[in-house]
Amino acid sequence: MPAPMRARHSQSPASRGVHHLALNTEDMKLTIDFYTRVLGMPLVHALRVPPGVGTGAGNRGNPPFENLRHYFFDAGGDCLVAFFELPAGAKPQADRNAVAAMQHCSFATTEAQFQVLHQRLLDEGVPVIGPIPVGAQTWSIYFFDPNGIRLEYSWQELDGEDVQVVQRWTQTAEEALAELRTLSDDPAWLDAVTRHLPTHR
């Protein structure tokens, strides 16, 4: 049996991964039902945004409304997905293909759980694109949550229970340079952005 395609780079990232992804909904109950029952992400924290930090000088980057629900779900891998519940009709639906918008969010899973999730979505009548190969021996399905947020679930061939996303998607320096040279021909820049990449798998 072939080994999974993996590579390690030599640069340490400044973060420990995604703490939480903050999204918006107009219907928290519908969102809870979809994320917990269909996607299997347990609700782990439910709070209200403290008074005075919505529309006043104390706003810290959250939506500009007072007394919003802000709920968190366990997405696995020590990562959370969070939702603010906006007042119904207060904001138009975003263009997911605009600059500064979120185009989609992808979640990694095992092949076995991928099959369970895929069937669960079909059983719920959720339209699904895929499974399709998306590169790096990875297969994905795409669908929308009840808020119109585009989501993706992915599994990686030969990983079994040992899912290693960064190692699977790390290219060798030459693989990355084949594309990066279409962006710039500056040797110093190309070296700076690829010197941490391995020379082979």
C-alpha cells in the first residue's frame, strides 16, 4: 500500500491555528440545528455580546448591533466556528466572491466520516457538489448552510485517522516555484518565500 503524500516545511508559523471563525446568521435556532444535528459540531458556548460594545465606542470589531447572541461550535482539531445572530433584514446577504468576503470554509475529516456526512446531507435534502478531487490526493464536497454560507468537507487519501492537512498540502520548493514564477521573476523574492519548503517529499 502506498504511503500518504506528505512533506514538512522548516518555518514555524506564528499562530497555533484557527481559534474561531466568526460568521453571521439571522436565525440562530436554525443554525444550531444544522451545525449540531447535520454537521455534528457540538454547541459549546452561548453568550450575549456585552452591552455597549455593539454600536458605541466600545465596539471591538463585532457587528454594530446591541445584545447579539454569539454562539460557538466545536469544529474539531481544537477549532471553533462561531455565529452572531443579526437582526432579521438588517443587512443584505454578502457577495461571497467580493474582496474581503469569505468565499467558503473547508473542514477536514476522515474518509469514513466524510461518507457519513455526505449521506447525512443528501438525506436532509441539501444540494451537494461532489465528491470531486481538488488536488494533493484530497476529495471534497461543497454545499451551503441555511445562511447561504458556502462550506466544504474534505478527506485525504491514505490518511486513515491520522489526518495531516499541512503536510499533505506542503509542496516542494520547485512545485511552488513553477506557479510563483508566473507572479514574479525576482530571484530574491522567490527565494524568500520558498526557502522554508522541502526539496523533496
